[in-house]
Amino acid sequence: MGISLGLTHVGRAEPKKLKPLRILILGGTAFLGPHQIKHALARGHKITTFTRGQTEPTVNREVFERVESLIGDRNDNLDALEGRKWDAVIDNSATYPRWVKQTTDILKENVDTYLFTSTLSVHASFEKKGLTEDDPVAITEDPTVEDMKYYGALKALSEDVTRKAFGKRAIIVRPHLIVGPGDRTDRWTYWPVRISEGGEVLAPGHPDRPAQYIDVKDLAEFNIRLIENRAAGTYSVVGPISPFSMAEMLYGIRAVVSNSVSFTWVDQDFLMENDVAPWREMTAWMPSGGKRDGFSSFNNFRAVSAGLTFRPLAETARSTLDWWATLPKDRRATPKAGLARKKEKRVLDKWHNRR
């Protein structure tokens, strides 16, 4: 595998500005939405959001002064959407197919393009490396079930509802782990924050294990580009553009901090024996072999061909750290993911003393 720290911006020139579009975003105040809104406004589009009015954005707050805000609930109050027309809809907030059915029933005659934000977790299996948009998706015996343990299957059913309602006007976007400023899960954020603290950092498994993610700004820009181009279809949205390892990711993040840092690569079997959980504690990492061997090796050819671009890893890491520093102290003291420092030290001590 060639060395690539993700420091080269790969992409195309921004397409020529089109006539302003009226875009409705279902959701819009959490993580992805504020970045979509900022980019869309910069492109000259007009934005309406539909939310419950309960989530305050932690990034790009200033753009919401230029946004029309509709209040309702995907579960049982869609009155604000009745009788309105938009050029495009971005559905960021639906998990259940029922929610998508309710909104597409209202909007399919009043909207040209419907973009549904899905997930790469829709796939039926992750053993295969190089999964594409055409590989099988998960299913559930009861399509009416609303239980998050069937998350992948529910998203796959929601995709089907979107396609049935909008046909060749439907855009399905399947992101990998979304990272960057505004992330409320703290999953990828763990690495820039931990590395910036310096010292000995526990690194998972083999350094050459593949890693993938998508910067939230790259995803947001791609969403708007697809709508502008009316580029119907299904897209696996994942970066970087070429094969990329955990070592390249961690050392690339280290390049933007000034503290002294050393990485200790701990065997994946040892991590499992010591109850270090992939993805939740060792974030953005899955062990090799087994049912998720291909989870960091998705094929992104179709999305790149449609205009997906990638900003440098250094920019993603730096902007994540800058955003993290703006959060309240108590929020930063209780991250939602990552390996607790005491547990990290305990596992490292056992690793060094294993003989």
C-alpha cells in the first residue's frame, strides 16, 4: 500500500452556478445539516428547514438567520409541509420507512428531486472487500418494525420508499462514518482529541488495516452538487479517494499537533481479550477477518465519478480540534465514544508486561 496522508485535495472545479433552487431540509440543525445549509446558501440557493425546534446547532449558527424554519414532527405532525412546493428535498432525519412514506406522500407532487441520506450500514454483509452500491442490502421479516437494532434494514427499506415515490428523481446517498466539526457521536473526534493530548497512544491492531471516513463538509458539498445536477442514483460516499491505512490516518492527525506523541500498536486479539470494543472504544476501526472485514474497504468509484471531492486529512483534523475547543468544558469531559484514559493505560500496561 502506498503512503498517502490524505493531504492532497482531489476533486473537480465547482460547477457553474445554476438558477437558485428552493431546497427543503428535513432535519438540518444537528450535524450534517448546518454544513449543507452553509454551502447551499453560498451557492445562491434558498433554504427551508423542517425540525422539531429542539436541537441547537453547534456549528454555522449564523447561517440560520437566512433560513426559513418550519416546526413539526416526522412522527405525527407534518402540517407545515402541506401545500408547499420546493425544487429539492434533503431527508437527513428519517430512520423509519413510515416517516419517509408520510413525507413522500405529501411532497412527491410538489418537489422535483428527493435526496435521502442513508448509510453504508444498509449492506447485508460486510465480509466482502470492495462493496459497491449494487451489493445486497439487509432485510427484515417485518417491514413495519421500528427498532433500531434493525437500523441497516430500516434504512434500506427507507431507500425503497424513496425510489418508489420519486423514481428517476430519487437520489440515495450512503455515507461512511461522517467526521468533522459538529459531530455529536464523538466517534472519529476521539482520535484528534486523544492525539493532541500527547504521550503514549494505544493504536488498534495492525498499522496497515484499512480506514475510511467522510468529512462532513465534503459530504454536504456533494449533496448539493447532486441536487444541482439532478444526478439520480445511489452513491457510496466514502473517502479518502484511494486505499488508506490506520497508520496513515493516525500519523496524519499527529502532523497537526505539537505535543510529543508515540503510538503503541496492540494486537487485535489482545484487545478483544481485554474487552476493548471496536468502533465504540477503538473508533473508526474494525478488526480484520470475520463478518466486518470489508467495512473499511468500500468502493467509492460511482460517487467520485459524480463529483465527490476530498479535503486534506490535516484540514479535517484541525477543524475538528478547533470546533471541539468551543464546546463547554463539561461536554468535553464526558465524550460519548473512545477509550477511557484509565482503561487505555491499564491495557497498555498489560500489553507491555504480557511476557
